Amino acid sequence: MSLTIDHATIKKFDIVGPRYTSYPTAPQWSADFNEKNYIAKLKSFAKTDKSLSLYIHIPFCQSMCTYCGCNVIIRPQKDKYGDEYVDYLCREIDLLTQHIGMDRVIKQFHWGGGTPTYLNTDQITTLFDKVKQSFTIADDAEIAIEIDPRTIDFPKVDLLKKLGFNRISMGVQDFDQEVQKEINRMQSFELVKEFYDYCRKLDFDSVNFDLIYGLPEQTQESFHATVERVVALKPDRIALYSFAYVPWLKKHQKKIDVDHLPSVDDKLDIFIQSREKLLAEGYAAIAMDHFALKEDEMARAFQANKLYRNFMGYTVKPADEFIGIGLTSIGFLENSFIQNTKFINDYYKAIDEGRLPVERGLQLSEDDIIRQWVISSLMCHFEVDKNAFFERFAVPFNEYFEDERKHLENCVKNNLIEENNDIIKVCDLGKLFVRNICMGFDIYLRNKKTEQRYSKTI
């Protein structure tokens, strides 16, 4: 795809809006949903034979990357911090299994952060063994971990393979040294290549890279050089994320000089140039911001409309329900979102008192479930099948979304979508602005200001 987009189009669609890793989005969740509500959901789940996706959050990092939008705690890499945290994670697992029983089947298992490889080999082994003792990890489960090339060594990679991790996600962001200085993340191409080659030698099923466009000091030329180096290595999947500049939410982003950020026009040009390069090098564009080699199972799943999305990103191994463990982790269980506390002392205190460390959540209404389905269809498949909608919800799509008719007509007029009686299809231009399309179905955005909640859609 080759797109030429004028500045007026960019200005029209460059508005603040959610990323839709969830719907309803996190600002709608409330402390009214508490541990009592979560326990009720766990007990309801226990009566079923549903499978699980399990996420474990490791919050620690040795230094703060100024672009970071994750929930992290800066600590020197000392064993005492990991030992304490792993102990509390194991105790949280015990609290969970009191309500759901042992041996629930896990189809997708993901360690994120922070920096999961902050943990030493003993801590990683202890935590993994605890999960194996408490759950049943399916033989074909996707077992993934995010690694930081700066905090890992070959013996630790050997251990990950031995334990059963089969997918490695490597934080790269950008190889340009000037950009790395600006974001406080110095890591050479040689270092990344060293660990990438070693992961290939150990024959992990998939090795993936994360890149970010829109970072300070980034230019079309500099990021093109980064993408050139990435495609030469040929990772199986590439996540190409837009930098979310939200200093009102992430105070450390104030260290970034806004004058050093690429303009909106340049940022979009960086994305389009990178997208075209990846497509030319044999990658398929997967939904909004992911790319996969055409033979990769994610590319095949996308073509077959069997791609799914949760807080771990796009997945081909969807489970029925989703449980998060650890500080700030998020779950989705029995049509409810659940998020753990953000503060580590509160997390430890709750578990010491025998409580699940729930901070907030939301029980979805029927309308939430319907809109969630539509937004997920747009984000994962770039289309909405109106007949499938009717089969699922027993109401005609056009009738239910009568109030959204003007939004859809505007999307058609602006070449974001094509629509007929059976289907809504996102056009090539709309794929760049799919968040804008989704926003029209977001009931919570109406009559509410979003300026201080979300990043720009570009």
C-alpha cells in the first residue's frame, strides 16, 4: 500500500482518543468493583470448564526509559527485591486457587513488565514452578516473555527455553544512538543481534521485536536505518507502536523536550515509510500496529478472521477468560474487568491480610458487551460483519446503532470505511485511523472531555 495523505487529513483525524486495549476503557473502571465482586466472579468461573490466559506483571526496571507508558518501579538489580516480590506473587496465586481450584487449563501465559528478566534464574524458576503446580499449562500453549537485552545473559535465556517459554518479545524501540540518548535506553545493535541470534540457535518458536515511532530526535532517515537493520534479522513479528506522549499521566515524560519530537506530519510519514518497507520485505500488516512474516501463524489467523486482542496484544491463542497477577495487572473474567493496586506497599499489605489486591474494576452491561464486540472486530479484523452481529445479539446492526449513523456516514465520506447491508470494511486510509472509527461506537466519550486521558490517535 502506498498512501499519500495531505496535511488537512492529518489535522482532521489527529485527535486524542483511546487505544482500545479494552472497552470500556480504563477511565470508566471504578473502585466500586472490589475484592468481593472479584471473588464472586472467580467462584462463577470455577463452576465452568473455561480455559485461561494468565498474565504476570514484573514491575521492576533498573532505569527509567523516558518514553515509557508502563507501570514500573525503578530498583537496582538486587536479589532481595525479586525474592520478596516473587514470594508475594506465589501467595497471590494461592489466594486465587482457593476460589477457582487447582489445575485450570492455561492456553496463553505471558510475563510482562517492567522488565521480567530483572528476576534472577532462581526467582524465574520458583515462579514458573509455582504456576505449573497451581495450573495446567496446555501442551500447545503460547508461553511468552518480554526480555530486555540489557538485563539478560545466555544462561538466563537457556533457562527460559528449558522451562518451556516458546515466544520471546524483545524491546528494541530504535537503534539510533541520538534517539537512545533522548529516551535513556542505550543498547547497541550488536547487543540485540547477539541475543537474537542466540534465541534462534535455541529454536524458540517465535522471536518478536517491539519498535516505537514518534520518539524524540527520530527522523524518517534515522528510523529507516533502524527498520533496515530489523528486517535484516527477520524477526517473526514486529510491533510498531506509536509513541504516546502523555506527560500529565506519566510525569517522567516531562524530561522529554517537546521540541525534539517529530512533527505530526513527520511522525505519520515515519509510520507509512516503515509500513511500506515491512510489506516489501515479506511481512503482512496485522490489524492496527503489528506485522508478521506471511508464513507466521498470526498472519494466517488474521487472514482467516481468527485473530483476537487482549491486554497482552494480538493473539492467536484466545482463552475463554483472562487473569492478571501482580502489581497493576489486569484481568477480564465473567464479563468484568479487574485491576490490581498500583502501589507495591498496598499490594504487599493486601496479601499479608489475606486479601486479593483489587483496586478497581467494572462489570460490563449488555450495551458494553455489544460495543466491545464491534470495537474488537474493527481492531482485529478491520471489518464488522452485520450478519454475525445479528446472530450473536439478535438485533439488526443498523437498528441498534441508529444513533451512530451520522458517524458511519462521515467515515464513508472521508474514505475511512466502505459499508453495505452486510458488512463494514475499513479502507486503507481507515487502517491508519482505526481508533477514530472505533471512537464513534464509544458511548462513554459522548459529552465528556478526553484531553487529559488519552494520547493523540497519530
